[in-house]
Amino acid sequence: MRATAVVDDGAARKAAASFNIDYCPTLRLLCWSIRDGLLTVPLVAELADDLLFSKYHLPFRPGGFKLWAEENGLLDGP
């Protein structure tokens, strides 16, 4: 079966890699969805802020999604 696991936890990423399982972090999936025109930057920024307020760990503070994604080239083409 061809599938990609969406995982953010470090231990889960290591396990996926050790078993040769394709995986993708949530933020990468969301950025790809923006680039493909399925989601918008404001929508994902709001989602990211909601995740942060629920104690989810992301590499930026509330309100920082767009700048983080731009600085990391995640909104540009593949």
C-alpha cells in the first residue's frame, strides 16, 4: 500500500525512517497545500496559532507562521 504517514513527534519520525516508511511533518503538508492552491496562508496561520494555543509545539510563536514559512522557502514552488 502506498501511503505517507503524517507525524511530528521525533520518536515517530525515527521509527518511520528506520522502517523505511515515507513520512511528512504536518507543517510541510500544510505548506504544500498552500502551494497547490488548496489552502491559504491566512487559514494555515490561524490553524497554526490554534495548535500553539493548545500546547502543540511548532518552530515559531503565535502569529509567526507566514514569516517562518517564507524564511524557509516553504511557500515557493517545489
